[in-house]
Amino acid sequence: MRNDKDLALELVVEPTIDRRQLAPGLTGAIGEFTRNSSVYAYVDERQVAVQALLESSGFQRARVFVTMKKNLTDLDERADPGRVTGTVGFAAEYDQRVRQTCNEAFTEHWGTRPWSAEDWRDSVTGNEEFLPEHSFLHVDAGVVDAFLLASRSDHADGVEFDLIGTLEEVRGRGLATHLIRCASSSARASGFTVAWLIVDSSGDSAAPALYERAGFEAVGREFVFVSRTSPETPAGRPARLSRPAGGPGPTPP
């Protein structure tokens, strides 16, 4: 749940149960919530029965998030990610500037709202899984215009690239790709073997192609279903650190 007017659902349906018997009850329960709340369900692409149940209960599929992975053992430990003036490792002095840049970079993204200082501290840079030593920024004249924040993954020996973003005015310069190289090289040197991220592939998003060029491959999908009474965009963010389901939220290039 992302705020007092949003409800996120995770559903598991026993394959032997007739979903037609469940739909009326689910619809009724949803009706109670949607009087004052928005309902969003996150479903793995393999959960076909759950998808059918949601659709028969009045939900519509709204977004598709793709899980991507990169094998870090293929990297040469001695490989230099290259030099881009202004690239620095994450440090506490940049914390609030990164938050402000993240809010601006994600303004037009589905499922996001501005991070408050408190939420940012609790869910991102103050989270015990956050890895500042593998997080990188690009700073120009004191402004953080690109960032990559990493955390420890639920997968063994894995690192999660949770938030990657650039300000609109510097997009297309390869800054996100460079920060991915820096983070990948750093994580590889520390013994991580796989990097993970989840990206919104809906609409005309170019992010999946960017990550493929950076060495990631798609390994799974998660669908977001919304109740027909919900607004098109939830007043929350499906980022990994603020969702029990796992997986980072949309990451703009």
C-alpha cells in the first residue's frame, strides 16, 4: 500500500479452484475498497489464472514491467568503465539533491509521485539494503543531473539497480549508460555476479532497448492491473524499495 487511498494487491490462486466461483466475492471485496481507495494488482506473467480472475472481476491491464538481468561475471575485472567528467560516487552530501533530481526525472512516469524527504530516507538511501558504494552520480555545476542508486538484491550474489534517471536536458548524452558501466564494474569487483532491474516497457518507452545495449536481457514480465474505478495513474510508485512484491520501479534513461 502506497498511501491511505491506494491499495496494492498480490494474489495467488490454487489452480484447482474454479475462478468463476471466486470472481463475485473478489468483485464485492474490491467494491468495498474502491469507495475510497484505488486498487492495483501486480501479477507475474506466469499467473494466468490470476490474470483471468482479475479481468472477470472488473480489472484492466494497464502496464507491463520487464525484469532484466546482466551477468557481471562476463565483465573483465580490469576493464575501465571510462572517464566522464563530473562522475562521482554517492555521498551523503548529495542525498537531497539526488532526491530532487529523481522527482524531476520521474515527473511524467506512470505510477510515481514526488518523494518526500522522510519517504526517501526510509525507503531509499536510509534502507538497510542500499549500497552507496555501488551508486553513482553525474554532477555538473553542483547539480546532480544523472544518478544510479543500487541495493542488495533478493537474488543470491545479486545487485539491484533500483533507480536510474537523468534530467531531460541531458538525455541522449550517454550518462545513464556510463553510470551503469561504473556500477557494474564496481559491483563485479566486490563479488556480485548478477545485476537486476525492472523497467516499464509500456507505450513508447525506449528504456528496455537502452538496457539491452548496456548488456541486460529480459527474463520475465509483471503486469499491473487496475480496477475500472481507479484513476489511470496511481498516486504512488511501484519501486522495489517501497513494494513488498520486489523489483524496482520504472527507470527512465
